[in-house]
Amino acid sequence: MKCLMCSTDQRMKKFTYNGLDPYMDKLGVDFDLNWYECGECGVYFSKQHHNIDQVYEDELLYDGSYDKHQIIERCNKILSLPKSNSDNYSRVNRCVEHFDQYRKLRDYHSELYDVLDIGAGLGVFLEELKKDLRFQVKALELNKVAAYHIQENLNIKTYQNFMQQLDFDCAFDLITLNRVIEHIKTPIEVMISARKALKYNGLIYIELPDTLSFTLDGDSNEAFASGHYMVYGPRAIEYLFEKAEIELYAINRVKEPSGKYTLYALGGKE
């Protein structure tokens, strides 16, 4: 099996996932989910079950689990968490902090900033972010239930399309991908599309599970459950940004209030 990101066959098996696997439970199968480390780009990549896409086939469910009523309950539960316990609140705060620092570095100022959140999911990130009235927020979400929820319940403009199908040339000051890239088999292609949609002085912010999830928490950490094609460390992020021709501004590692190990990175047009 070749690396999913750089296509080299230089790989080493790291482990077989040993934790709870809701997607495999939903499919009703036992499956050894093996993870490998690429010797070229450093990413951890997996060999997923051949029917993994069936989990997402029910258009009446988000993430194979939540219907149109449950998604509202889940969204409200996250938004009602105390700030000190909320991964989402922490995420919004650090994103805005880095965005403001980046603007100062580039000497770029405006009264309003256009934002696109790719793979917006429950919409909780944008719902929190739009409290800062400088940000004009939009969502991109492929799932029918989630897209309807964001548009109708949160009143946020939502596109239910692939990035490559939309004419977003130099349209946004800030583009975010929160816990999205690990679900994608073609991350370089997606990041190139994001770069093209970015204004000259704009910023891309991505956040995803960290390979430290294995180093510090072992082979049962949920970061390596089915549905995640790749998990990244700093070396893999550097490779991803380089191939997408995005100038890397910062990489950092954090442990979330929930206990999750997270890697986030930021960059702009070269």
C-alpha cells in the first residue's frame, strides 16, 4: 500500500487500531484497521474498510448518526458548554488571535472580513465566530442534513458543493478547515482549492488530530478510528502546505479541554 498523500511505498506499520469504532459497528463488521507511517512525508495513513463510504450513504443522517432533530440537540449541547470546557470556544479564540496577528504582520486592515468554513459540520465554529461582528461567515458542507441545519437553524449562508465546483477566486480573508483534513483522501487538492479562494492577504487555518494521540495515548485513541484516512504531525503538515503552495505561518500543538491532542497550522499565499 502506497502513502495516501505522497504515493511513496516507503512505509512502516505502526499499529492496529484497538479502540471503539462506531463506523464499523454501524456496518456490522469486524475489521483490523491498520495504520502506517510514511517514510517520505511523515503522515500516518490507514487502510480503511472497503465499504467505509456506506456509512455516509443515508442522506437523512449527519455523520451516519444524527437526524435533523438530533443535530440541533448536539449543536446546542456544544454551544452551551462552559467556556473552560469547550474545545469549540478555544478553537475560535486561537483562530481569531492568530488571524489578528497575521493581519498586523501583513499590514492588512478592513472593517469586515469574509470567512468560509469548509466542512462546517454542526456549524458550532461559525456560530461562535459570528459573535465577532467583523466576520461575515459562510459555510461549505456536503452533508444534506448538516447543510440544511446551518442554513435554516443558524441562519448562515451555506454551500452544499465541492470547493472545486465553486467560483471562489480570491474571495475570502479567512478560510478554516476544522477537523476535516483527516477525513479526506486528497488533501493536497483540497488545500490548493482553498488557496485559490483566499484573498492575497488572507489566512488559511486548519485543525486536526495530532500523531501525538498515538504517542501519548496509544492505539485505542479515537483519532485513529475508521473514517480518518490520515493523521498528521508537523512534518506532514509542512509537506502538505509546500505541495499546495501555501506559505506556512505557524504550527502548534495543544491538548484540548476534552483531552484530545490537536495540531493546528496557519498559512497564506506565497
